[in-house]
Amino acid sequence: MHTPRALLLGTLAATLLTFGCQLISASITSPSDSISGTGHAIGGSSDAISVSSGGKPDADKVTYERDMRAYTSTFVKSGAESSTFAPGATRIAASHGISNWETNAETADAIGAGLSDAKQNPAQAQAFCTSVGLNGDLSKKIVSEVKD
């Protein structure tokens, strides 16, 4: 008579153990998840700023540059995987109504300022541009924005 009860208890214990492991696993994040979350947080805060600014074109430009600058600086300081930069930059640009940030005039200024905030020199800025896949005129402009 103890066999059905033991079987029930064993099944219950195995179920709880499996559920507990899944719960713990779901709560663990990797460093790249963390920096992606930073991009979401920056992008989300820019939505609120843009709305509160009344949607003025100059205010939109200023908030976009500020958000992209902060994202770039935070990204470089975090040491995140270079492949995660573009998706975060795309989210920030989209939150400001910019569909192609790689060709936007304010992007180079903002990224260059962010690299300067992160204490990068021109050689490091060039290496950053190369590692995240920015090249051509955009890369040249970004590097020119970084001060020694």
C-alpha cells in the first residue's frame, strides 16, 4: 500500500524539481542580454522625453543625439559584443522616427561624442567603427568627432 503513495510523492518531487530548475534558468541573464536591455531602457526613456518635448523638430534632434550618445558610451564601457551595437542603435533611432540611422547626419556626431565620453581616442574610435560594421563616410565622421 505504500507503493502508490511513494510513486505519487516521487512524481510530485520530480515535477517540482523540473519546474524549479526552469524558473532559476529563466531568471539568469548573460552580459549581452544586459546591454540589450540597456538599449531598450535608453530607447524607452527617449520616447517619454520626445513626447514631453512637444514633438518639436529641434527637440527631437537633441533627444536623439543625447540618447545615441549615452547608448554608445554605455555600450563601449560595458564591453558588450560588437554584434549587439547595431540592433540597439536601430531601436533608439526608430524610437525617434529615424529609419536609417547609418545615413543620418546626427548619428556620427552622437556616436563620436559617446566614444569621447567613454574616453576613446581616434584609433580606438576607428577600431570600434570597424568592429561594429560602420565604415565609409560615417566612420570617418565619427572618428573626426573624437578628440585626443
